[in-house]
Amino acid sequence: MVDPLPPGSCLNCGAPLAEPRPRFCGACGQETNVKPPTLGEFLQQFGGAYLSTEGALWRTLRLLLTQPGELTRQYLAGRRKHYVLPLRLYLTISVIVLLLLRLVATINIDDGRDKAAGAKPKPGVTVSTSATDKELNNLVVNLGAGRAGMKDGTFFCEDLPQWVCKRIQRRVDIDPKAFTGEMLALGERFVGNVGSAMFVLLPSFALWLRLSYWNRRLRYTEHLVFALHIHAFWFLALALVMSNVWWLVAIACTAVPWHTLAAMRRVYGGRRWPRLLRAMLIATLYGITLMLAVTGVGFWTLLS
């Protein structure tokens, strides 16, 4: 319990207040008329200049979207006061988009027509099941190039490591119904683990930049700043893709390569064809890393 202060004193520092009472304490600067905060004041404290109309976030987003690479260039030049720091910007955007992704994530459940037609499994983790009966005797879990599940009540496992097949079969044998219910929640769990993969993808992207632009003599952390800004833009593009509006999806798919190449030109310079070759090398290495990360997340989601 805080000891009460004498009447007419500042509630923060205890300094005596003149009469008539000023609006702010002359000793510490706190308001003298203190009352319980309203909901609006809480929101203002949360956002502040960070979320205000002319604040750092909107200024940063405007530069990120309209001038590819300029945000990185400004940061590397030391002009940082008026913009959101790269890591904070990336975390803000990625967390919001991943939450949206988790809300709209659905499991690929159908009547087994893809399996019957011999369709190739989609990348990542998907679940196909015959939902016409409660026993769910037809269940397919696609993990990258392999898949496992139940076909007419019989377990199968294709193109997956033997230890993974044994682990899945053990869980099926123990309680088929519980395993089926677990698989139906697999999609949401997979999306929930995607954020963990970014701890591998983002630093690896910066590493591929460092190797591709070794002659620029930039530190790894400077490449990491570029990677944070690029991934922040990619997450914004992912938000457009999630809308499932064809023209927004088209804009996002067109903007990602264009923005990335334009940002590379502004930050790293160089001639067009060497830049394109470097971009192709980075895209190939990053694609391999992405495939391994997604497969790893799939295994972790399935086996954890």
C-alpha cells in the first residue's frame, strides 16, 4: 500500500502544487488531475505516434510500398528516426498476417476424389478424407513428395522415410478415431507452426544475399535489414493472396518479383543482367530452403 501524500501535492513526486492548481506538475511534468483511464486513452497509449495518421508506421509503409529498397537505403545511410526499425516492422506485419492466415486456414477435405484420380499431392500438409461415414476409413495426409493415411480401412505410407511411416502407423493403430480427429486439425496446427519456419528462412535469405553480393563488402546484418524489409512486403502480398479475389491475387503475384528486383537495384546497384542472374541464384537457393523448411514444419506438425 502506497503511503498517502499531503493534499495539494503531486501524486507522482510529492512536490507541493501552487494555487490555483496548474495542469502539470512543475517538478516532474505529470498531469495534476489524475483519473482512471478511459478505453480511448488505453488505445492512444498503445498506438501513440506509432499508429497515428502521420506516425512512423504509416510513413514506413508508404515508403516500403511506393519506393522498393528505399527504406533499406535510408536505414543503411543512418536515417532511422522517422521510420519503424526493420525487425519491429517485420514482426508487426508478419504477426498480423499469420493471425489472419490462421483464421482463414481450412483443411483440404474432400471425398477422396483427388486420391481416386491419382492426383499428385500438393506441397505442404493437406488432409483428404471421405466424410460420408463416421469411421473416416479414407484419409490422406500429404507431406511434400510423400503421403500416408488410410485407404478402405488399411494403412498405407508412400515416399516417406521408414521411421516416419512407423511413427504414423503406431499412432493409427493405437486409436484410429483419435488419429483421424487429429489429422482434421492438422491444417490449423501447420499454419500455427509456419512462423517458426521464418527463423530459418529469413536468416538464410540474408545469407544467400551475402554470398551473391560478396563483392559489395556489406556486413551480414546489412543484408539482414534488406531481408527484413523484403519479407515484410512479401507478407503484405500474402495478405492480398488470402483474399481469394482474383485481381488482388494477380496484383500480389506480379508485385512480388517486380518489387524484389527493383529493391535489389536500388540497394545493390549493378547492371541488369548480372542482377537477374543473382536474383535467379538467390531464388533457387531460397526455394530449396523453403521446401526443406515447409517439409520440416510438416513433419513436426504431424509427429509432435
